[in-house]
Amino acid sequence: MNGFNRWLVRRWREPTLLSRMLLWPPAALFSVLAALRRQAYRRGWFHVHRLPVPVIVVGNLTVGGSGKTPLVIHLVTALQAAGWSPGVVSRGYGGAGGDVRRVDSETGPEVVGDEPVLIHWICACPVAVGADRPGAARELVADCDVIVADDGLQHYALGRDIEVAVVDGREGLGNGWPLPAGPLRERAARLESVDFVAVRDGERAGAWPIDVHADTVHRVDGSGEPEPLAAWRDTYVHAVAGIGVPERFFSQLERAGVLIERHAFADHHAYRPEDFDFGDERPVLMTQKDAVKCRLFSDTRLRYVAARVDDRNRLAAAIVDRLDALPATER
């Protein structure tokens, strides 16, 4: 995160007279333009691309991480268990190009971004990335009978049958202001029009609560057998996180009794072997998202902690039921 972004996020929490004068007018304009753009798609002024298979969009209203990708992975797994053949489309982050590209076992995060590689790695399902979401989705329809869009709630050019909005239960909707005066991409009222609202690590009236728990520990190089995280209680480790909210991962480890030294990196950080030169041989625990960028490092200290979604109210099952109930013409 650069200096301007840090200043901006700080002003969202602690506005000053100067920040209000600078940020509120463009925020009001942004809000109006976002609303007009959505109406343009709804009224048919802009073309909406409909696919011959159903589309489920999992997105959010705010910038930054809110837990979309763990839910996408959980949902894809539930769809597979229910007999569907899902594919996933994503914009990708930090990839080398904007063209539509299929993700395979040889594709690196530096080409398509962290999340698409992670989803393909865990779910073994078709994944395509590209700034052209409809184009990426069309790349998959020959192999899939349902498309899940990781992010893309505001990408209205891709027609959708089911919308799922994810809200961070800790941060909520921030200060309630649109960009750049706050974190909102669209007005908060947009939540009233989606099919499902999922709240990660919190509660919200009318929403489906989900939690993401640290579960098992695996070697990044794929060797050995996984261990329960509980086996690492009272073990001193280096904890590494290059995600939107590193503290969330660190807190999970501490709640499990792991003794950690924190190493927070920027979201989507491109790791190098020297990033782990901590001056000792203690094990290094990282997130799955970090691990996809370190699989080729010859460092036996590296482990990742697999995440498990606690879907106690069976949100994924409700989405599958909604999908099954779609009219045949929409499937």
C-alpha cells in the first residue's frame, strides 16, 4: 500500500476538515455515476452478456479483502458435491496482461494473480481470468454447467442469475461513504437487491454468518502429511501473511495457542526466497494464498495453514437449492 493509499484509509477512519473538502465532492460524483451505470445496464442501454449456463457472482460493496475467495472455494466444493461442474472466472490481480487466459497447473500467480491460482489448486476446476469477464466466462462454458464469478458484483456486463455479497463482520461497510471518501463501490442499499448477504466473522440482520477457521498445516512443497493446527500449540514460529487483513491470520494462530512472530507483507506481495531470511531456523506458517507463490522455493521451513469455512447456517446449500430451482430457460 503506497503513501497516498495509507493516508486515504486513515482519513476514512479519522476525517479532517481538509479531507472532507477534498474527498466528499468526488465521492458524491462517484456515487451518482455508479448508480447511473447500474441503471444503464438494467434498462438495456449497455449490453448485458447472457451465457447458456447459470452465473453466480460472489462480490462485495467495499474495496479490500472481505473473504470472497474462501467462500468461492467453499461454494465450488459444494456445487461439485451436488453434481454440478462449476468453473470460476476472476479479474485476477497483478497479472501480466489483460487478455483472457485459462489457468492450469503450470500457471504462476505472477501471470494471473494469487486467487485464481489458489482456486484452481484447491478445487481442481476450470478457471479463467481476464478484464473481459464475459469473455473469460465464455472460455469455460464448454466445460462447465455453472459459472462462479470471484468478485464482479459491479461488473454488470456479465449477466448473472444469483448474486452473493460478502461483508466483513469486523469492518462492516466502513464509514458508509463511497470512494474516495470511504470504501464503498456502491451505495449500502445495494445489499437489499442481492440474493444472499454473507457476513464473515460477525452478524448482520438478515444475513448468513460464515467464519473462516485455520484448520490443518501442510508443507508448502507438498511433501509429508498434514497436521492439525492444534499440534502446533506452544510452538514458536514465524507467521507470514500477505493478505488484505494480516491480523486476521495472526489472531487465528494465537487463538490456537501458536507462539508467533508477525511478518505482515502487502496484499498480493510477490515473495522472494530472501523474504524468509529471519535469522533462525524456526518454521514459517503462512496462508494458502501466500503458499501458491512459494511452491518452488527450496525451503523446508515453509508451511501453510489450510482454511475451513464454517457455514453453520448452510449458505452454500441454500445457494445450490436456489440454483436447482432456476427455470430451465435460465439454466
